[in-house]
Amino acid sequence: MKRFQNDHDEIRAAMERFAALLTRGHDAIAAEMLRERVLFSQLLHRHRVDEDDQTSATLPGAPLAAALAADMQSLLAEYSAHVRAWPPARIPAEWDIYTKAVLKLQQRMRMRLAWEERELFPRLPAA
């Protein structure tokens, strides 16, 4: 369980780093931004796989497990749509709109993390 909390802390930190980059403007951060997007994607993927495995083992067939899985699929679809909608070539010309889209998606992720911590974490084994 501690591992999942650490993952959540890392995900939040990655979002904070990315949001901070956005305040500097595209030209100042283009390379950093791409690196952070890839790192975030890798972190989220690793966490999702580990958490899915643990949820399946701990809560097989439980309504909460199904709700978490469905919501994660929805979130991943939103994230994929965002990445497709914002190829690197489009971002500089629409920086303000891109920034708002990123922050909106980050808020959605924060809500998801809080839900997991509130509803899932208490049901996971402590060790």
C-alpha cells in the first residue's frame, strides 16, 4: 500500500513539475516538456498495471474494482485524446489553450488519485 501512495506522490510531483514548466512559455521548455510528458506516461502506466493487479487480487468481482477499472479506462481515453489533440507542432501556436487543457486534465487526475486514496487504499493489505 505504501508503494501506491508513493506512486501517487510521484504522479502529483510530475504534474506539478509540468504545470511549473507551463508558466515559462513554450520556447523556454520544449525539450523539457517532451521529456516530462514521456516520464509521466511511463509512471502512470507502471502504477496502473501494479494497482490493477493488486485490485484484482484483493477485490475480485467487487463493484469498487469494476468502478475503478471503468474510470481508469475513461481517464486513459481522455489522456490519449489529449495527446492526439496536442501534437508538439500544434502546442506553440495555441499555448494558452494548451495550458488550460493540461491543467484541466491534471485536475481530473488529482480527483482520481483522491478517490483511490479514499475508497481503494483502505481496502488494500497494509503490507
